[in-house]
Amino acid sequence: MERLKKALDLARAERDAKSFAPAANTAETLVLSHTRIASTEPSVLRANGVMPADCSGPTGHAFRMLRTQVLQRLRQRNWTTLAVVSPTLGEGKTFTAINLAIAIAGDTNHTALLVDFDLRKPSVHQRFGIEPEIGVEQCLRGEAAVSDALINPQEYRKLLLLPARGPVKNSSELLASERTRQFTREVKERYANRVALFDLPPVLGADDALAFAPQVDAALIVVGEERTRREDLLRCFEILRNIPIIGTVLNGSRADASLAYAY
């Protein structure tokens, strides 16, 4: 009986998700139509390791594979929010967060929102060669509306960025604030087909990731081949022990063009 009940609940959830999908797509299109479109320079994107919207190039295959595995894990649990973290600096978390968001936005059934919550050293806008007029930190302080801070990079039709303008003092307190919790809840609930990725500071460098991570559904840990120490990775898992980890990405892996993914 218990198995039958679970099967019925799952079928009902899948049916509801399908019935709401068209409305979510319509709403997302409406938001994009009112969002600032920022021009991008292909040479800047290439220099900063940002993939084209069609996921072509040397890293495209690796990120399409990563996208499929991540979406499968998220779909199994009806999750829509993901923190992208690393144990320490220089392991490729922002590179991974950006290109994973691009790959997810390239999927037929999804859109992607990339939020730069590395408020100690924000760089998402720099990677795209974009100068934001309003930063996410202003939204979290109540100084600006989120809708005014959203940016749609030119050519990336289903990708939204919520960048930070510069380093923020007391960033962990801001990320743990009630206003941030309200923002994250809204991100989770607003669009059924949107995956929100949050680029967070390195776990071992400050308490920002620990302060914010409980607000998202799961985390993805990025480690650098021949960069990440085993003890640092183990410590990272220990700190995030109460957060579901959907996998670990080995950046710069010789086993693939750029990435190797493991549960």
C-alpha cells in the first residue's frame, strides 16, 4: 500500500508539473521581454572561458553532459535551486557555474538564472564583459528591485544574470538575512521550468557559503585537478554535511575536454 501511495503521489506531481509548464514558459518570456539586454563581445567571452549560447567549442560537450546529469538529479527530487561551490580559490567554480547555466538555458525545457553571490569577489559580470547598473547586493538591502537588476546577455536568449557590482562588507550576514531568504523562496517558487544557480565564495575561505547554502535545494562542488588538496575537499564535505550534494565536478580533468563529474 505504501509503495502504491508513493507511485500515485509521483504520478500526480508529474501531471501537475506538465499542466503548469506552459504558464511558466509564458511568464518567463514576459520577464525576459522586460529585462535589460546587455551587449557582449565574442572575443571577451572567449578570453574569459564563456561558452557560446549553442554550447559549441572545446568545452561544449563536457558541459552538455554535466547539464544532463545535474538536471536528472534535480528532477528526481523536484529541485530547482543549486549552489555552486569549491573548497578554495582558483578551482573553477565561477567558470563552471557560468557554463552550466548556459548549458541549462540551452535545454529545450528549461531557462536558467545565474546569481552572483560571491559577494567577496564577484566576477560573473566581468566574465561577460558587462557593467551592471544595479547589483544584487542592492536588492538584498532593499535599495532596488530584483527586476531592475536582472540582465539578459545578448545572444543568450533563455539566460538571466543577477550580478553583483563589487565586494560587500559583512557579506555573510547579508546572505543569511531574512530579505535574502525571501528572495530565494521567490526564486524557487516563481517558475517551474527555471533552474537558479548561485555562485558562492569558496567554502573554506569564509562563512558565506555555509550561511547561505541551507536556503537552496542542493550544492555542486567544483574541485581543480592538481589544485585541490584531499584534506580541503574532506573539510568542505564536513562543513556542508547538512546540505544535499548532488555531485562533484573535477575541473581541468584529463579524462575529458574540461570536466569529469561524479556523484
